[in-house]
Amino acid sequence: MSMATIGAILTLIVFVAVLATPKLPNWFCFLIMAPIVVFTGTMDADGVYAVLSSSSFHLMAIICMFSGMIAARRRFPPSAHIEM
């Protein structure tokens, strides 16, 4: 097995693990997988930089952050807080 194949399998495992963990945001997959794909040779640094610096990625990260805030707001509405 080549290093790129091992990196691809490891990246798949990390991708599924991050998506299965509800406390981690989905866009976190890219930040965790970037060093793995560079060090194993699956992608070069320029390819990873192109993905992480794209405006689509930034838009996805912003949407995920706001949807997480909305979900937290629904889980803990302001009326549920105890006022002193």
C-alpha cells in the first residue's frame, strides 16, 4: 500500500469521525484533514491552500457557524434561563 492510499483511508476515517461527533462543526473536517493529505502526499500544499482559501469554503464556514448558533438558541431559549 502506498502512502497516498494510507492517507486517503485515514482521511476518510477522520471525515466520518468528525461528522459523527455532534460537538464538532462540519467545516472542521477540512482543518483536520489538511495536514493528513499534505504529509501523506495525497495532495500538495498548493491544492490544500486553494481549497482553504476559496470563498466557497469561507461561506460554508460562516453558514455552519450561524446554523450552530440557531440550533443552540432553539435548544436553550431565553425563557429557559433563570432570572435573578
